[in-house]
Amino acid sequence: MSKGVRERIAEIKNKIKNMEQPSIRIAIFGQPGAGKSSLVNSIIGEEQAAVSVQTDATTKLNTYRHENLVIGDFPGYGTAQFPADNYLERFGVLDYDIFLCVFNNKLHNADINFFRQLNKDGRIILLVRTYADGLWQPDKTVQQLQAEIFTDVCEQLGGRPQLFFVSNIDRAGIEELLHSVQAMIEPAKRDAFIRSVRAESEQMLAEKYTASEALITNYCRLAALNGINPIPGLDIALDMSLLFKMFADIRRIYGLSESRLSKAAAVLPLAKQIMVYGTEWGLMALLKNIGKRVAIGKAIKYIPLVGQAVAATIGYLIVKKAGLQYLRDCKHLASELLQAELEKDK
């Protein structure tokens, strides 16, 4: 392998690593019982028991990690145990990208003081009023009640902060919140963010697809350059472990865990097909089928980075087609499951 090819492989590996690993750090603060844990579950699309939780018994800071998301649940601000004078440094508060102030009744003084401290430091803060499905008074509409809460918050904090009303039962308001967070984080992290959060609508499923295409392209380039295992019946060498990882990444992007797929496979043939293509023999069959349909003449012009290495070029296109087909299948299945969930909620 020439030095130029080795350098190109290292470059693509580094690019894939950078695409996979940017962390989006979200800080959540608010009083106990405000619905913070439920909000975490709504954002990532998994129950709390399935989330990796790191708890420091001294600081009481809980950290939830899911894909590229790091969500910190912060302890009370300005208390005797956690005084305000060293709070930001003690918990690495300013390392976070976005701050969500969660409340379900009146804002507490500690939350107000923390908000003002963060605002002073130029942090991005969104207010989240949970249990929005429980807003009711016999003589007022929901819109009137929300307007009163917003007015009260403005008086307490000053200015006009961004306020979102969400329900952790039917997930109303969650999509609007996620899109606002996505718009506010730095552009380099936006694709990683949309790949990591739960899809709440067809629009979000489509955004996940777009955010995943560049990731697939880099896997294809690396597979073409770093070929190891030949596909039986084809004179093409591909790194199969890399392809398994790509397919696993696609499933995670759409929240298609093994248990969810197994349950769906009982009624949806597409779910069974997605599971099969995740096995060695299933993936091999898919690649062989696609490989027979790739034309060498068309392949060469698509990938200049490998020059006249026709086998590597064809390998690139095989992986590209396989990746995009798998991405489309997972998106379609996720859409069917989402529609079923929405019908159930009704």
C-alpha cells in the first residue's frame, strides 16, 4: 500500500471519528419532581433504566449519555451544600452547550439565581414548563393559562426568555424544543444532534436521513481504500467489520434496538429484513446482489480518490448502495412504528 493511500485512509478514519464523536452537552436544572428525568427520556427515546447513568455520591450530579448526547442533571444552586461562589467551576457548568430550566409550577429562587448567573455568562437557556397536559381551569383556555405563566416568568426573570410547554405523556412540545436546541448549537454538531435524539415526526425522520448520508459516504470511502475480506463470487475486497458497524449505526440513529426490531418483526416483514441484513450471511447476500448490478464503466468516474483501482471503485459503489438502501429501509420502518405509536396515543 503506497504512502499516499495510507495517508488518505488515515484522513478518512479521522473524518469518520470526528463525525461520530462530537458531544452535544445539555444541562438540565430545576427542582426535584419537576419532570427532569421524564424529559431526558423524551429527548433520547429510551426509558431511564436503559440509560447509562453516572452518579457521584458527593456532588449529586447525574450524567446521562446516549449516542452523541451528554445530559447533565445538576443539583440545587446556591444552597448550603452547593454555594453559588464556586458552583460553575465545581460542576464544569460552562462546558455545556445548552441549558434547560425545568419547572412545573412557580420558579424557585435558586432557579432564578442560576438563570441570571448563566445569562450573565452569555449561556443559551431555554425554559421548559412540564406537565403541560395538566393545565386546566374551568373558566380559561389552555392558551390563556400558558400566556399567564409566560407573563409571570417574564416578571420573575426580566426580559422575554424562550419558554416551551411540554408533556412527557404524549410528548407534545418536545419536537419544537428539540428543533430550537438544534438551531442553537454550533453547526458542526447539528447533524450529530439530530442523529442522536428521538424522532417525533416524519420531518425529523427525514432530517435523520439527511444527517446520515455524509456518514455513509465516509464509510464507503474507507471501505474502498481499506479492503480486507473478499466477497465470495465477486472480485471485490471490503472490510466487513466496518460495514457491520455502519449498519449498526444506522439502526441506532432510528432507534431500532434489537428488542424493538424483534417485536416489530412479528407483524412487519421489513423489520425481519432489517434484522437479517444485520447478520453476516444476510449482509453478504445483500452485497453480492448489489455487486452484480454495479457497472464498471459507470463506477470509475464517481470516485477519483482511488484513480484506476477498479475493484476499490466498485467496492465503494456497492457499499454506497447498500448503505443507502439500509438507511431507506430503517427510515421506512421507523415511520411505520412512529405512525403506530401516534395512533395508539390517540
